[in-house]
Amino acid sequence: MVDQPADEAAVADRLRAALTGAEAVVPGAAPGPVMTLALYEAPPVAAVAQIRSAGADDDGIAAFIARFHDEPLALAAEPVATLGRAEPATTNAVSARVRSQYETAPYPRWRGVASTGITDFPGTLAHALPVAALPDSVTAAMPAQPDVLIAGCGTGRHPARRARTTTCGSLLAIDLSHASLAYAALKARELGLADEIRFARADILDLPALLPPASFDLVEAVGVLHHMDDPFRGWQVLRDLLRPGGWMRIGLYSRTARRHITRARAWLADRNWGKTPADIRRFRRELVAGRLDPALDPLKDIADIHNLHHLRDLLFHEQELTFTPEMIRDHLDRLGLTFAGFSPSQPEILYAYRQRFPEDPTATDLDRWAAFEADHPDAFLGMYQFWCYDPH
């Protein structure tokens, strides 16, 4: 969606009024006004329904109708199971705010998942950690078909990818947000994965009362712990659900790579900038026009600023913490876990690291990774994504 200068805002107001008036219920209406309003905001579902006949011969209009009519109705009707109780029991204030954010704006919206083929768990690890040299005792303990928990699954792309790439004994995916899980369940059904993934609503902090300890061979939490009030506490809860010899895949924001984001969040907080859609659009408009602090200019190159929901998740999130390789090492030590390696989004990062530090062929020295990141501050621009395991 794009921003609205004052004159275009007036046009959008007129379109909205027209599309909620009596003329909006006339079947066969021209698609132009509805699709124009969609540049700025989601149009009324009832108005989208009236242009269905125009989509019969136009794939673009048909896709538009699916996105703005069929999908919202399907999501509203999608049942979402809970894990053990009707509502998450935690009273953690940060959890409540984060849940509210994702009820309003499920993130991310996605259409499909790429797959390089399905394999057993040892095959998954061999692909994810190509330079690892794991002890025989560790590889011998790997189950071919692990029982998997994905904590903080969001809109379901992560569990869909796991189901498409790893043969799982069972796959449970949980999240705080009803709206996100509804989207996840809908997409899983579209991909033919409904019988392979069990979705349930729960707060990570409630899991000790909902699941027995040592229930899973693999626990994944990618992009969730850094949104918690106390990430270590959440990580400890998940670690307690791991079986002896089990594995974890973790994703955490990098303090170095997120430096521009952290600066922008502090700038917004200092000015008590609001978080409504209008506030977020105003920030984007001022940023693109060059009317803000020049220190914020690097944000202009980030694709997420062009999507309202993505921009909210990027800069206006209710809770965000960042990490360093040293912090990861310290957390792993406290949890009794062994670092097995990063899975960088770009293979050349691993290659560059091994060129820099040939004395660490398995790329598992987190102090050296800290030195590498100091010279390559954007190496983990998405997240640190890494694997670790219980050595016992």
C-alpha cells in the first residue's frame, strides 16, 4: 500500500463512502473504484464481492478478489485450537501487547514455500550444517523422524517449510495470536499439509503446565524469543521440553545488523510517535521525502518500509531485543547446550568466515564470529539462525 497526500486522502474518503453506500451492493460493479481504494487500505469486503463477474476473464482481478474477499471470510471462519485451555493463562504484559499486535496485523502474509525435497532429520542437519563435525555419539542419537515443536509459528510459513523438508514423527506449531494461526491453518490446508501440522494457540510461558517435559526431539524458535520480556526465561522453558540429545534451532536479532533499526526505534520513542496506521504512514512519508533525521536515511533501502504491516513489524513492534555472539554463547552455556553452527541466509558468509578463520573449520567459535561480524556488520541482517543440541 502507498501513502496518501492530502488530495489523494480526500479521493480515498470519497471512494470509501461510495463503496459503503447503496450503490456498493449492485452486482457487476466496475472494479476500478474498489481496486483504487485498495492502494491505500483494505476495501469493504461486500464491495469486493460485487466485482466478481469482472474476475471471470481477468486473472488479476480474480486474484484481487481472492485476497480481499475470499481470504478474509475464510480466516474469520477458520477454527483455531488451544493447547489445554480456552485462553493463554499468562499475565505477562509484554506477551499481551505482542499478541494484540499480531491479532491486528498477522505477519507475514505468504503464498507458498519452496522445497528442495524431503529427507530424514540427519539429512536435514547435513544440509543445514554443511561443515559440521558432530561426535558419533550425537549423530547416533538422531531420530530419523523427530517429534518437532515450533514455538512462535506466526502465520505458518516456518512449519510448512519444516513439513516440506523433514520427515517428522509429529509436528506441533504454537503461537499467541488467533489471527496468525487462522492464516497458518488456512495456508497449510491449501498446501495439502493439514494432516501433517497440528496448530494450537498457547503462550510459551504457559508450556510447563501444558506439555510434559522432554517431549520433543527438535524445538524451533525463530524470530520469537527476541520479542519476549525475558528471552532467556522463554528459552529455558523450551529447553526443558527437549529430550536428551535433542536439538534446537533458534533465530535471534543481531545487535550489529539491526543498528539502523535500533536507532530508528529510539528516535521514534523519544518523540512518542504513535503506532496507528496513520502514524506509520506519516513516518514513511516523511522518511521518503527526506524530512527526518539524516541518520535514518539507511531505512529507505529496506523493502519492508513499502508494506504497512511489514513496516510495523520492523520499526513499531511492541517488543524487540537484540543479541551478540557473546550473548548467545553465554545463554548456551547456562542452558547446557552445544553450539553446532549458524545457517546463514547467504552461503558466501560461511565461505568468507572460513577464509578468515581457517583454524575453525567447523565455524563454531562464537568469539571468532563476533570478530567476523565486526568487519561484516550486515552479515546477519535477517537474524542469527543457528542450531544447538543437548550433548547428554
